[in-house]
Amino acid sequence: MTTNTTLFRLQQLLPHLFQPIQVSGDPYLRFQLTPETPALISMEWVQEALLVSASSISPLPNMPVFSIGIMSARDRVFLVVDLGQLLGLAPSLVNPRNYQVITIHLPAVGTENRTSSEKYLGLAVQRVGGVARFETKPLPIVTEKCPVGLAPYLLGNFMEGNEQILVLNIEAILASSLLTTNPINQVNYQN
């Protein structure tokens, strides 16, 4: 019995499209921290990347300047911060109509029931560029090419041609005094 469906014919004509592809290397989400600074975050932290209307983010009073506000997505309420400004870079997201937000999943602390303590944080960035894979570990930072004050928040970098792509250390950012001494801790992230 011969099958003459469109799918069968496509499989016969283009077999390479239907073969699983082995992808190697560690996945990172690539984005622009500032217009001049490409950066990466390990995908183990990333929940999703969203394009969010500015009207969907509610500002909070008496918050640090890097705090944009709170938003909800997929039945979760979480804080959104301007990542560039949080890390001491020039404010790059001045009242845009839309924000490109990377939602990171924060580790559950002090509980065995992970679902009741899941927390999220939104990192607003210049532009999300997609997933990149690297087979090696990040290289040490080239300090003369690194923005001032950013080194404590970096795991290293990857080089693509002459371009240095910074790899951010999310744990260092979350543990920074900027986030631990400001009212951001008081925002109740929800699942």
C-alpha cells in the first residue's frame, strides 16, 4: 500500500528537513544591554522573553529609579527593572511605548513545595536577539572593553570576531546590594 499524502511526499523529497538535528553547546539568551553592549544570560534562568506595552506595566511609588513597575503575565505578577540602569549603565529605556522584557525564574528558597514559592523578575533590555549556543565556557573579561562597574556582575565573555559579548551572572545581580537593600524585596512576586 502506498501512501500518497502531502506529508509523505515532502518527507521523500526533503528528508533532511525531517531528521532530528543534534545541537551542542550551552544555550544563552542574547540581547542588547545597551545599544553598544551585547550580553547573554544562561537559558537555565530564562522563563520567557516578551514584548510588553508600556501601558501594561504599573509604576510603583517610592521605588528606585531602575524600577519600571509591576506587570502580570501568565497568571504571575512580578517586578520589571531596567537592567542597564540597575547595573549602573546610562538609562537606556526612557519611556518607550513597548518594553522587551526577559522574565527570569528565581530559585525557590527555604521550601520543599516549589510551586508555592516560585518567583519571577522582569529584566527590561534594549533588544532581545534570540538563543545562541556556545560549546566552551566563558572567557575571562577583557577589562578595557568592559563598561565601568559591570565586572562584579559578569561570569565572563565570548568573542565573536572583534566583538565581546558579556555573560551576565544572574546570581550576582540578584545578590547585589542594589536589589537587597531597596524596597524591591518587599514586592510580593506571585505565581
